[in-house]
Amino acid sequence: MNGNMLSFDDARSRLLGFVRPVREIETVDTLFAAGRVLAVTQRSAINQPPMDNSGMDGYALRAADVPAAGTRLAVSQRIPAGSVGHELAPGTAARIFTGAPLPPGADTVVMQELCEHDGEHVVINAVPRLGEAVRRMGEDIAAGDELLPAGLRLSPQAVALAASVGLAQLPVYRRVKVAMFSTGSELVMPGEPLPPGGIYNSNRFMLRGLLAALGCEVEDFGIVPDRLDATRDVLRRAAEGHDLILTSGGVSVGEEDHVKPAVEAEGSLDMWKIAMKPGKPLAYGRVHGAAFIGLPGNPVSSFVTFVMLVRPFLLATQGVGETDLVALTLHADFDWPKPDRRREFLRARINARGAVEIFANQGSAALNSTVWATGLVDIPAGSVITRGEPVRFLPYGELLH
């Protein structure tokens, strides 16, 4: 605890403790499985490569038949990829192409750049090493090997690996279903005239995009009027068939803040003050079986709180086995002379010198900083940073996917 505030790590641990992972499994075509979470560990039924094959275009031969550079061999056959050659006679070579099976009797491939074609013969201009440019059967994957573990979010390369051993379909968890809405009479949608006192609703766009990037199925309930009955009604509808209800702003004790009493009336709510900056306030609760998370209203606070806390909550709900972030240790190209009792997350990017620089305005309303940046610098509570010191950098590549 930091005064009456939860530490960031305690808040994250507490939030993850509330997770109810989805259990329903769907079978999807491997072609469309990227971004989904694998529900069952997959093993390979075949060797990969399935046979010894050529690693490049060139000539397959016996290494012992080329004792010296300039050796001349008869070309006895031609083996394109997708075809199978016959046994290689001693003292001959086979014209072969990348991926084609090595013919019986051959043990080496010499790339074509080291050879000279001469009618029905080839001159080998280098002494090859035994086994050179040959991809051995099963050297990448052996039949029975674990291929992809359960709980893995399937990347494009992961589905390619599954396809490479003939897996046409994969068992995945269903998508997490998220309902979202905005509250506030001051909110105006882009494209509409901006009245006095109005602000454009940027959080709606940001949160929807962040949810989509995580592969969630999103239903947007729009902007809800500042009335208790309207807020309770949308909460009831949002809870139906959804795993999470996500909002930003409005979870306070003001006369026009109806989310808090509405959630308490329809379910349960905990209000947390977290020792992090930006993003101190966060609300967690449940409404008719759905989890509820209320984010702060300031756009940067909402963004940082989402990527640092809501993201791992959603990943764990999806069934992802690993939710920890991988940070880079880089040198600071800035001074941060004023320590804060809260853990700070500064919008930053890596500059041409390979060091980390920060956006000049670190205010919680400076949404421009989130676009300028390529990640966040994680500053421990009470820390002072001097230019040149190592800092922990969390790249967007980790935070947004």
C-alpha cells in the first residue's frame, strides 16, 4: 500500500485474481486462426522436412566424387521441387532445385553459383563438405514433437507452422465478448457540431481499437445519457452475453456521475486508487455475471490503464498462458528530477542514438503523446532518473497486441 493506494503490482495481481477464463472451444480453419488463442496443445504427426531435400538450387552428388575443384561430372537427371528422382549413379550429378527430394545415393548439394554447366556435364569449382545444403528429414520437427502449446495466441508464423505439418483446423477458445459504452452529456461524436462545453468522444475510438487489436468481439452501446435509469438499463443489456463491460469516466461521486450507483444497484463494485501515474482511479465489479471495469476519463489515463491492467485481464480471460510483458533495458536521453510516490509510465520513444526520449508534455490529457511515442518508460515509485541511466522501456509491440 502507498497511503490508501494499492501498488500497481497489487492492483494487477488483484485484477488477475478475478479472471474467469472462457472455456468454450471452437474449431476454426487454420487459414483464419491467427490472433486466436489455442485451446489444446498440438503435436506434429509428421517429420518436417518429410524427407531429405535440397536447401538451394544446384547439383546433388556424392561428396566423395569431387576430390578437387574443377571435377567434371555427367548430369544424369533433373529434379524440380514436387518431383522425385531416381538413384544417383556413382560419378554423376543431378540438377536439383530448392525443396526437391535428394535422390538416393546423393549426400551433398553444391549451389549452382559454384558450378559451370557444360552440355551434359557440370564442372564443380569447389570441394564440397559432406552434407552441405541438405535439409535432413525431421531436422526442424520430428513426428510426435509438441508443435504449439495450449494458451498460445496464434501468430501468423504459428499458423504457418501448423499448416506446414498438415493441420487444416485448430481448436481455439471462443472470442472474449466485451460490451462498452460512454457516459457524459458533454460527449459529442466526431462529425457533429461541437457545442459550448462539449468535447469529442475520443476514448470510445481508442478503447474499441484496443479491444479489436486483442481479438475481442466488441458490442458498442454508444453514449448513455447522464441519468441513473438510463445507465442501469444499459448495464443490464450490456451484461447479457458478455464477459466484460468496459467504460471510461463517470465512476465518481458527483451528482452527474451515475455509473457507480448504477453498478452498485445492478451488481457489486470496488473503487480502487492505484499508485500509478497516469491512471490512479479504477473500478472493478460484476454486473449480472459479467465483469465490469471502469477506467479513468482522461484519455491518456484511460490508455495507460488499459494497456497495463485491462490488457492482461483480457488475455487471461481469453486463456492466454503468459501475460507478463517483455521490457527493454535502454539508456535514458532525458532527466526526470522530481520523484513521485506513484509508479509512473512516461510516453517515450527510441531515438536515432538508440536511447529513450520522452514527450515534453506528460499530462494525462495530452493524447498527442500516445501517438508520438512508441512505448512507455516504467519509472519506479520515488525514483529520480538522470540522463544516461538505464530505464525499463515497454514497446507498443508488447502493449498493443
